[in-house]
Amino acid sequence: MPQERFHVYILASRWHGAIYTGVTNDLSRRICEHKSHAWRGFTARYQIDKLVYCEAYDNPVDAIAREKQLKKWRRDWKIALIEKDNPDWRDLSGEYGLIDISEVGK
């Protein structure tokens, strides 16, 4: 049986736009929820639905600790983290093979 993976992720509304940091044990489901704006709240209100950064963990305690760490970071530190591997702020959800972006919201 495959080991469950946990992900810490950062979403953005657009390049240098509003950002959100989260943690999940089901990245595909969670990104789909963000893209379909399934939950009313901060991410839906500000159209924050582009996956711009992601880290994977085997241990949920490590993932939660990392999420808490990133949430305390200054915005410019988060931007530098994103731009280290994703300078154009591309939506990485398709590259992760998570969802067919064209099908969201239909």
C-alpha cells in the first residue's frame, strides 16, 4: 500500500497577487476545491486558485510545522521562495498532473 503524502502549498491570484499557504493530505482534491471555489472564504473572495509552489512530506507533523513556519514568514520571503523555482508564477497544477484545468468550473 502506497504511503500517504502530505503537501504544503502556496496559491496565488496572479503574479505578485494575493497568496495563500495551506497543507493537505490530498493535493488533487484540495486544488480542485480551490479552483472551483467550493468553500466561501479568503481564497474564493480573492480568486486565489493558481498553484505556484508545493513541497511534499511523508510525515504530517513535518508538513504542519512547515505550513506554520511559512505562514509566519514575511510576504517578500514567500515571494522569493516561489520565484526560486517558479519565477513566472505559472500555475503548476497541470504540471503536477492534478486536474484538467480546462474542466474546472464546467
